[in-house]
Amino acid sequence: MTLIEISVEYRAQATVIQQRLRELRAQLPELDPDQRSTMEGRIRMLTVMWREARDLAVLCERYYDRGYRRNGKYTL
């Protein structure tokens, strides 16, 4: 599997996560306070996962591009 193929998979996963985030945010107003705090924690976790999937997609896409400044979070 090449980095370009991996980046496509990361983008697809980021799209799925983003859609789920939209669904969960739409449900927030109708929840009671206990359920709401649980849902907000879940939303925070999914937001982190979405951001990482998106960042890794860009990193894989542009890994071999000259002049691309890699995100320090994902380099050794």
C-alpha cells in the first residue's frame, strides 16, 4: 500500500467521523443534563480523532513533496 492510498483511507475515515459528529451535535439539544455531558465527552473524543485523521491524510499525501513542512506532531 502506498502513502497516497493510505491518505485516501484516512480521508474516508475523517469523512465518516465528521458525519457522525454532525449527527451527535444535532442530538444535543434534546438530551437531559447527564446524557448531555456524556455526549459532549464523546464529541470531544471524536473531534480529536477527526482532526488526527485529517492531518495524517495531508501528511501522507505530501510526504515526498519538496518544501512541505511536516507537522512536528507526527515526526520523530
